[in-house]
Amino acid sequence: MVAITLYAQAGLLGAASAMPTTVTTPQVLTREANDALLRYLTEINPSTIQENPVEHGLADPRHNSYVPPAEIEDKRDMLQKRYDSVYFGVDQVVWDPIAYACRDYLNSLGTQACVADQAGGIVFCSRTIVDVSQGTKTGYVRGIPFNVQKATIYCRDVASGMYWIINSCKPNNPCRCASAGRNAATGNGNLVVELKKN
């Protein structure tokens, strides 16, 4: 049995006022739908009784998971010259299902603006999972302005910035099922993405 606490965080602008009924691009969901979406994305094997976005006429965001093409990797390398990516220690890693859920959630927001206007950053996605076999797992994705007072980028560019962290910042243990670090987001280069345990 898994109990889940969900938080869809502030810092996102322009949420849709009603649930869309047609599926053509990654959907921007109302705030009321965000909890169900995050719950669905976090489950490795969603149960049939669990609320499912498809049942509400929405796209399964996992089918829209964004794989950055070579030009995005090239741009990340360019941004890395402005900001050196950082690995965090094993005591700060985020369990992969949480990292993937937040990545897919932010990617599903597409060109909706993710805004960070505080020196300490703004949390865009935060998750807590209580699992009877593995204990409590927590994690968040935070956007931190880089060399600007206020950073505004597409939420999908925050998700793209998470790829390097998820793929590269793994602890050296047999599981390798968690990650933590900081990396420049793609887009305009004004935001640093942080993935870390709460």
C-alpha cells in the first residue's frame, strides 16, 4: 500500500480555466487536476481503480515525455559554460519515480511559463511518497534565477534541464534508482534547475 501526499507548487503562470476535451499537444491542466496527474505519474504501475487522466479526456503525459534531441544537448553544453552542473551527495537524492513524475508533469505544461523571482528559488514540483516497504520518499524541483532578478522560461525547458541530473547524478550503489543535483535549464539560460530531497 502506498500513501501519497501531493503538492502542485506556485510559480506557474497562466493555468487553463477549464479542462481541455481534445488532445493535440501536452495539456495544461487546471490546478484542481494537478494532484491527480502527479499521483498518476508517480505510480510505476497505476492501479485500475486509481484516477487516470485518460478517463477525463486528457492525454497520458507519459506518452508525451520529451526526449531532448541532439541540438538540446548541444545547447546544454553551451549553457554549462555559464553554469557548472553540480552533483549532490547520496543523502540528498530523490527516488526516480518522484523525479520522473515531476519531469513529466513540467513537460506536460509545455510553453506555460515557469517563473522564479526569488534568490532562493521557487519550487515548481514537490512530492512525498510513503511506502510501507521503503519508507518515506521526498523530493522537489526548484528553479533558481541565474544572473538575473527574475527568470521566466517554458516549463518544458525546466523538464529538459532535469534530464542531465536524472541521467548523470546517480549514487554509486547497486540500485542507481535516485538522483540529485543542479543543472542549467534549456531555453534562455536564465534559470538553474535543482532536484533534491526535501
